[in-house]
Amino acid sequence: MKNRRSLQTSLIHSNSLDQATGAVSIPIHHATTFHQQDFDQYGDYDYSRSGNPTREALEKTIAELEGGDRGFAFSSGMAAISTCFLLLSRGDHVLVSEEVYGGTYRMITEVLSRFGIEYSFIDMNNLHEVASSIRENTKVIYMETPSNPLLKITDIEGVVKLAKANGCLTFLDNTFMTPLLQRPISLGVDVVLHSATKFLAGHSDVLAGLAVTKNKEVSERLSFLQNSFGAVLGVQDCWLLLRGLKTLHVRIKESSEAALKIARFLDSRDEVEDVYYPGLSHHAGYEIQVRQALGPGAVLSFRLRSENEVRQFVKNVHIPVFAVSLGAVESILSYPAKMSHASMPRAERERRGITDGLLRLSVGIENVDELITDLKHGLNFIKENVITT
């Protein structure tokens, strides 16, 4: 019966009982070391960097939700991404979605490059470009779909097919979708990554990263790297993340429904030049998103004419917090040019469409009509006042 559970039910009941006591909340094992009963044969746990019961419960949960064999919990999303990149060696080449999170861009261009790892940023939405960019030394193809912040859609199965034909691993950042809306492993992806700080935890109070693997060899290599590099998630944060996961279904459902209403509202306003949201039928890649995911998610971006308009808009909306990050119960309005993608050179940002007029909105679970009224107030201010660019 367990294997037939929906994800909605699994979120509540996966690894939720303490087998020793029957407690419905997983205990927090603060122990850093564990007494060994046998001189020659150690137990399941010896030192918490290598394994901890609380962290193991979380890792088993995310593996089950993503349909993988092994889960790994890290101290941040970038710790998860960076540790997975350690699967590469000097002389290897990685293909990367050109519109990728700024921290990932920085890691690739300023850290991996120092160790002799080559990289190419490409339009991952163009399978012909993907195919023509694969080299003999290409070892990993790194996807982010929907991408941050323009919500570009990559054909996951198409890229996986090319990767397998050329002996490459595929990594995919699934932060925006979560396993409730998109399950990349079922589409052939080798490593799925999450900034669990975002939707999975969901309350702006946990910094965490997760990785899930299906391939046994990759799992063993990543387990070695997790233990060696040591950027593991602390047990208190593991517990908070497990608690946050229990409400993921209701949060994603509410936020996604609200995001679609807001995207349609913004799309109707003359002050907004463009709206980027995979739930809109005119969004590039809409058909692919419908095929490979169960919904468009709760993040959208929209473009005003200038930075000055953005400044005035931000001053005149009051419900969303103006901050970095996304995926929380509160709506978060972000300015990619100076927040998530500040580490990317201006010319590179603008080439990717991350202009000074672009805003990203992560929709929370506030009353959607009140959110729309608030956004309308900000746009009306722009409409009623001449703002020079």
C-alpha cells in the first residue's frame, strides 16, 4: 500500500514516525558521536558528518519524493551544487544553461575554472545548440528549468537523450518546481538539486540544500564527496525542513493558483512590458512545460520600462517583502539585477534579458485579491506619474 501513496500523502507520512518510540515527530539527534558496541564492527552511525539519524530521515524523504534511490542534505543550495560539481575533474567540460542562478554562475566561472574545468553557457532551450556544443570531454550537462529569473523551459527528455548518447551526466536544479510539480529523475536526469531554503522549507527560516540520485555509481561517489567535503545540514535545520515539507502540497497549490491570477493581471497592464510565467499560454516553452510538469509553479517575472519605474513600484507596494530568495509563505519581490544575479557582469545579465526593469515575484499564500490590489496600486502610481528613465 505504501508504494501506491500519492505525493500529497507521502509528504505527511514518509519517515514521519520514530520507530523506537512511535513519536509522530522525528527526534532531533544532537549527538556528534556515537558509542560503538563492538570493537571490530561499528554501528550505523559513528560521527555526525558521516551520518545522523535526523539527517538520514530527511535524506530518505527527499529521495522518495523525487523517485530516487539516495538523498543528500547539505548546508545550503550552493553547498549541494558545489559538492556535485566536485564529481568533475581537471580537463572536464560542463554545459550550463545560460540563464542560471547567479551563485551557480559565480561558482562555475570563478571557482571551477581555477581547477581546470572548462565550461560553456548555452541556450539550453535549443536542442540543436546543445547537441553541437557537446565536446569529447563534456561530462555534465547542467539544467535549470524553469530558469531563474525568466522562467525559460528546457526540454528535459530531449537534453537527457543527447546526454546519454554522449556519455554525459545530467544535473537539474528543481528548486522552482519541487517534486510535487516536476520529477526529473523519472525523465532520466542523474542528479536533482534543490535550494531547500525555498519552497521545500517554505518559511524563510532554514538554509539548506538537497541532492537526489538514482544511479548507484553516482550515489556512491556523491556520498564520498559529501563526507569528505563536509558541508552537511545541521540536525535542527533537518528537523525544520522535515516539518516544512509536511505543508508543501497546500502551500504550492495555493501559491500556484494565485500566481496564475497575478500573471494574467500583470499581462493585462500597459505599464508591464513583458510577463514571464509558464502558466500563460503565450509563454515560450508552454507546451513543453505542460508535457513534463504538473503545473507552472509560484514564481513569475515581469518587466517595467526602467530602473526608476522599478524603484517607484517597489515603494508603492506593501504586501510582498522586498528581499532576496523565494518560495516562502510570504510573497517576495526581488530585483534580479542587484540581488540574485548581482554576481553576473552587467553585459552578461543584459544579454540574457536580465535588464534593469526586471522584477521577480515569488507568490506566497496571502489573499490573492489583496495582492492584486497592492500590485495595482504600484502600477497606478507609475501610470499617473511621469517617470523619466
